[in-house]
Amino acid sequence: MARARPPKSRRRRAAGPRVGPSPHAPRATPAERGLLALARELGALGRDARGAADPLRAALERLAAAYAPGAALVGDLHRAWLSSRGDKTAALALAWAREQLRLALEDLVARLPRAARGRVDAPPDALAWLLLAACEAVAWEPPSAAADRTRTLLELAGR
């Protein structure tokens, strides 16, 4: 005699593959943490533009100091960039952190009156990109030339 099938409500489902705990997000590298901290500083300068006599000058001086030859951030960025060459996730995380810095600078520039943006007549996003790229380039200058390059950058920005 054949066994009667149990009602559907009492049937057991076939055990599927067990899913382990979800992988933890990778920890931020020192370079990412440094870039994000710098972005927070620039964001605070932009929001508190009343407190600083010249928020763009203060931002450029902080960026130039962070990217000065031999600065900790420069070494951290170099190591992070080298280690991310074969790791797409790490490369994207580093690029995202840099973009947060550029966006903070763009926000600061956008809050300035057009006349206060310096000699470059460009939209805030392009000017922020240009200023950040110039500060990043200071890292590769000889230490003796870094102060001169920073001064030139400040003049270009009308400071």
C-alpha cells in the first residue's frame, strides 16, 4: 500500500546550499582615511565661510600641506595606489575617497562669489578639479620648490 502524501503545509523543503556569514567590508586604508578627513575639514571650511577670512586660501593651504613632498598622506596614497593595482574594489574605494575631497572643494568654490574664484573663469567643478590636481602635483616637486608652487597656486586662485 502506498503511503499518503503529507499535506503541503507539513512538507519539508529541500535544504539549499548554506550561506555563510556575509563578508565584512574591507577596512579603509590610511590613504582613504586621510582623504576623507581632509574632505571633512574642507567641508567645515565651506560651511563656516563666515569664520575664515578667506576659506579658499585656507583650503588650498591645507591641501598644499597635505600633499607636500614627504607628507604622510603622499606616502599613504602611493602605497594604496600600488596595492590597488590588481584589486578593483580597493581602486574604487580610493577613487571614491578622492572624489569626496574634490566634491568638498567644489562645494567650497561654489559658495564663493564668482569674482572671488580667482583668475580662472571656470565652473566650480572644473576649478575644484584643477586646484586638487595642482595640489597633488606638488607632492612630486622637489621639497625646495614646493613653497614656490604653492604660492603660484594661491596667485592663480587670486589669493
